[in-house]
Amino acid sequence: MLRTALRNLLAHKARLLMTALAVLLGTAFVSGTLVFSDSVGSAFRNRTAKSLDDVAVSVTAGGGPADTGRLDARAAAAVRAVPGVTRVRPSVHGTVTVADRDGNPAGREWGSQGANYSPDDGGKDGKDSRYPLRTGRGPSAPDEVALDARTAERTGARLGGTVRLAVDGPVITKKLVGTVGTDDPRVESGGSLALFDTRTAQQLLGTKGEFTELVVSAAPGTDQDALAAKVRAALPQGLQAQSGKALAAEQSKVIDKETKSIRNTFLVFAGIALFVGVFIIANTFTMLIAQRTREIALLRAVGASRRQVVRSVLIEAGVLGLVASAVGFVLGLGIAVGLRSVLDANGASLPDGPLVIEPSAVLSALAVGTAVTVLAAWLPSRKAARIAPVEALSAVDQPAAPRSLVLRNAIGGVLTALGVAIMLYVTTIRDSSGLQTAMAGSALTLTGVIVLAPLLSRPFVALFGRLTARFSGVSGTLARRNALRNPRRTAATASALMIGLTLITGFTVVAISADRGVDRMGAQDLTADYKVTSTGFGGMSPEVARTLGGQPGVDAAVPIRMTGFTSHGAPAGLRTTNLGSLTKVTDLKVREGSLAAVRGTSVAVSDEYAEQRALRVGSSLPMEFYDGKKATARVAAVYAKNDVLSDALAAPSFVNPHLDKVLDQEVLVKAAPGASGDLPATLRKALGANPIMKIQSRDDLRRESAGNIDDVLYLMYGLLGMAVVIAVIGVVNTLAMSVFERTREIGMLRAIGLARAGVRSMVRLESVMIAMFGAVLGVGLGVFLAWSGGHLLRSSFPQYEMVVPWARIGVFLLLALAVGVLAAVWPARRAARLNVLESIGSQ
């Protein structure tokens, strides 16, 4: 039976090629994802480990009362006195934004680093081993700076020239004296690094006279944990010490967690691709077994048992899956390289590193591909085992038993009804707690429709066939009858395409609806033309608003100051601003009371907050601020919920005393009537082209608030595109098998006068029917699932309202039509070129 299985595999290699492609693509997705995540994780870990090579112990502030544990020169001296310590390097680091040629940040906001340049030997050779010099020297004076080589290249800065940068205030100009290399993964991944002498770094980045970290070095072979314990014992209360080994392990866990999240996301789509491939594999083996009915019956007649027949088919599937998986793994290496290139092209700036091929990735890819192929072939193998030796010897192809279709339809009806009921229940849930319920309901609905697909295919194909018959005559009629001849095969082929289009349509409807909701949200509350914020921490000086308000073309520049408070233990947001100009920059609707009454200890609250706390005009509101002080405010007004103003609004005189620093978090700018379109450039110039100042128009805010919805959607299209490609292969496979089955029939049609063009048209229309059936089911199901599941967003996103993007859905249907036409090219050509006499004589 083993020889029989291998012979069958080799005898039908052309027919199994498409099935192998489906397995190959799915396995390539799996292996590519695993190799990519392992490679990126390894690159990050290597960079991190290299940056910690010389760190035996790291000493930082924390772990005690806030008023103890100064990380200063005294603490550094205490650590130096610990036996086993060979060197203590005081380190200062923080956030510094370097300006490029246009005044924009030269690196990513989250990766804009600043640090001190501390020579290893105290200044004798002027070199800091953490930052190897590429050109020039390290900074040693207050007006000097060194940059990492990539940032220097991006900014076009030259040695001896000036560099513009900012920390949390005005622009600072310093002289570039050197460029350095760095192993910091944040800088390697698209950030920037600016280095200063230690005293300057302390002034710019931290408290004068203190450090951010003490990096302790020790002799090779030193037990880092033991040394960390000694250092910890020598430190004053409020400081903590951690061994370099423990720090590396901690950062490794963080990297593993992040790469695991990426890996799991891609593996979900790889699973979808493999799931689609199951239909193609099962379809292929079902058709092959039907074509080999005589052969299998003969084997049964000469003594082969049912178990041997099953084993033969499964061996055939296993060998096919193993070979396809092996080729898929090799292709997956290309996918891993491609993923890195695509993400880098979109600004990911992943660290460089070789491809890492773990044995687990190889074994996983081979095991998954082989297991999926064998499992998909299991039901067809059972069908092969049921072939009776005598009854099947004269059979060519037996239709499915009506009872099996009845049972299948009953099961499909129950699953679909249960899934739809769950999704209708989801529409009554008012928060995101129903996400798992929605996922279960979606899976049940999709499974039920797949099971019901043979039943649903009959009316669709019948209707579509009548329409095509009017334009194609006999070819359309024959195509309709061919598609109806084996509804289970038609349904299985269409289901593969349906799954991909269901997911694509669902994602599209939700994404477009969310995008429109963001549009409504922005237009609903914000009437300012521009918003000015700082990419640094803390906020902006009140001088920024005064400067902007004095520019020509500006009608109002309203600063928004933010803080918070708790009332009866529940936190809430508090805003303060120039109340007289507030209505110029936001659509504020006062429901009760008057905004003019908000002064002194009076506040205004949103109607949502008032409803939650049973407040109305005249009510008392106990407040505890973040500085620990308490106050009791009187509610003077209630306004409609406003995204600009949060829960409560008060006068600056009430809020400012409770702030550590009086800083504005944003400034809303209203342009004067007839203002020039160059107003943003005017505002930027007024702020000294400060790289930490971000000036955004309403369109910019809309795109930012949308969270790059379009980018995410196109990524989904790309990932789900693999499933659609596999579905197209399934259509080609089905048509090719169908042509082989009907070789004699096609020969008879040609003999009685059907032209080659008519044969091609017949096969092409059958392909279009299958593709359009899958597309219509997929689009309809996707819209339904998006409508029902979208209700979960409305509690946290009130502006969300379902929008059906008819234009994109029309594109999906046109693409399905194109899929049907293209998938039929090779089978139709093969059918048209069959020799008439040889076809009639075939068995």
C-alpha cells in the first residue's frame, strides 16, 4: 500500500501541484512569521546585550521615600568604595529633540535621546567607550554637542557647524564637535542621540548635581549578583542596585513580549491562509478519489482492507504536505526578509541582524503543513474506504447521498441560527466586554454558512446561470449545469474565497465607519484651525500662547491647561483656560447655568459627569487635587460632553495653585477671517522653528486621531491577500479537475458542433459563477458581522456609526469577477484544445 500511495502521488503530480501550492503558501506564511520574529527579537537582544557589556551593576533612584536617596557624587563615591568595583561611570540621560534642516525632529519622538559624554579615564584621552568616535571628539564645554552619525547625516550637520535642538523649552544652538556610534536600540531603530559634557547634561536633562544612573564595572569573572548585593548595602535609602545580568534578562523579557505580540498577529493570518487551504486540499483528494474509484475498488477486491485504503490516502497526503512544507519553509525565508523591508520602508527602522533560523521554526512549519494536509485528506480517505469492491467496479462517479446533504443542511442551519442569535445579542451589549462573545458568534456564523454553502449555491447558480444563458446561449446553460452537478464541490471552492472576502469586508466596514466617526468627532467639538503641542514632557510655557496670539492672521490663541482630581475616590479630568475666548476654539454648548459664573471656586462640569455624580447647578463638588490639597467647588454650569474640555472646567486662579509648574499642554489657534494659507509657517517661525513644537491643522488631527486607520486597513488587505491567492488556486484546481472528469463529455460536445470558443466560454462562466457565489456570500456575511460587532465600539466611541462603503464593495465584487475570469484561463484553454476523438474514447 505504501508503494501504491507513492505511485499515485507521482502519477498525479500535475493534478496535485495546485494543492501543493496552497500548502506551500500557507506554510511559507507560518515559517516567514516565525523566522522574522526570531530574527528581530535576536537583533534587539544582541543590541541590548552589547550596550550592557560593561555593566556589572546599575544604580538608579527609586525604591524608597521620595525625599531620600540623591543619586549624586556622594552616592558615586560610596559605590566606588565597594570591594570588587573597578569603575563607576555617572550617567545622565533624558529626552532631547534634534532639529533637521526644516526645523522638524530629526528622529522619532520616542527615540530622541540625550546623554552625557563621560571619558573612561577621567578625560586623559577624551574617549567614552560607550560611544565610539566616528569623527571629531567628544564634547567638553557647555556650548558643544556630539551626535550619532546617522542623525548628523540626516540633519546635514558638519563638524564645526551648529546644531539646533530643544529639551523642554526654547531652541538651543550648540557647536557640533564630533559624531559617534551607539548600540542603543532606540537610536538604531530611528531615534537620535545628542551628547553633552556631564555638567551641561545635568543642567539640561535633570537636577543639577545629580545623575540618572551609576554604571558600575567590575573585573571579569565577578559574580554580578553578589556585587549588586554589596553595592545595595552601601547605598543610602531610596537608591536601588540591579546586576547587569538581571537588567539584561529583564529587557530580554520585554523584547520577547513585544516580538511575541507581532508573531501572534501574523500567525493569525497564517492560520486563516491554512484554513482556506483545507478546503482546496479536501476538494482535491475528494475529486482524485472519485477518479480512482475503479482502482480503489480493485484494491479492495484483491484483499486491501478499509484501514489500508485510508492509510494509503493519508500517506499520499503526508508526503505531499511534507514536500510542500519544506519548499514553503524556504519560501518563508524570503517572506521574512520581505517583511523586514516592508516595515523598514514604512518607518519601522528595525535593527540590523542576520536571519535567525531556530529548529523550532523549521519543525513547526513542517509539522503544521503536513498535519493540515493529512487532516484535510482524512474525510476523503474515509470516503475511499467505504467503496464496495463489487458495486464500485463499474462506477465512474457517484453523487453524494441525499441523506448526507440533508444532515449537513440541518447541522449548518443550527450553527448559522445559533451564530446569528449570538451576534444579535451582541448588538444589545453596551461596552467592550462582549468582544469574546462576538468572536465566538462570528466563528459560529461563518462555520454555519460554510456548512450550508451547498444548499445556498443552488439558487444562486440557478439565477446567475439564467442571466448568463441570455448572453452566452448554450455555453451559459452548460456552465450552470456543470456548477450544479456537484454542489458540494462548488461550495467548497467558493467557501475558500468567501472566508477571505468576509474578513476583508468586515475590516473595511469597521475601519471606514471608525474613520468617519473620527471626522464627526473632530468637527463636533473643535472649531480651532490649529492645535499647537509639545513633543517634550511637561508642557509649554504660557509665553507660547502669548507669542502666538500676537501674530498677524491669528484671531485667538487659547491655552489649555490640564490636570486632574478625585471626588469620592473616583478620578476625573480638569481643564482650565481663558474662559472668555474658549467659545472661539470649541463648540461649547451650555445646558444649565452660565459660563460667566465659572470663577473663584466655581466649576463647570460635563453633562455626562453630572449624570454620573448626580450633580446640577448649585451642587457642591468635593475635590482632592494631585498635590494632596482638598477643596469644595460649586457647580456653576453644566455643558454638553466635549472632547476638548473633558469632565470639568475651572478658572486658572482656582487650578494654578495646585500645579507643580504652570504649563500649558496645548494651544488652540483660531485663524482670523481672510488669514493667509501660510499661517502655519508664520506660527512656526514665531516659535523659532522649535523642533519640539508640533503645529497641526484639523486635517492633521483627524489623521492622527484615526490612528493610521488606512495604514492598518491596507496591512490587513496585504495579510488577507494570501488567503485570497490560495482561494484563486482552489478555483483553478477545481476547474482543472472538472475538465479532466468531463473529458469525454467535452469531446462529445465538440463532436456535435460546440466550437472551441464555446468550450472556453463554458469553463470561464463556470469559474465566474463559483467566484461570484463566494464573493456575494463573503461580502454579505462581512457586512452583517461588521454591523453586529460594531455595536461594541459605541460605548467608548459614541461617534461611531456604521457606514457601508459601497464603492469599495463594488471593487471587491469586480475583483472577484476578475478572479473568476483569470482562474479559468488555463483550464479553459486546456479544455478547448482537447482532441475530439481521443476525448470521446477516454474512460
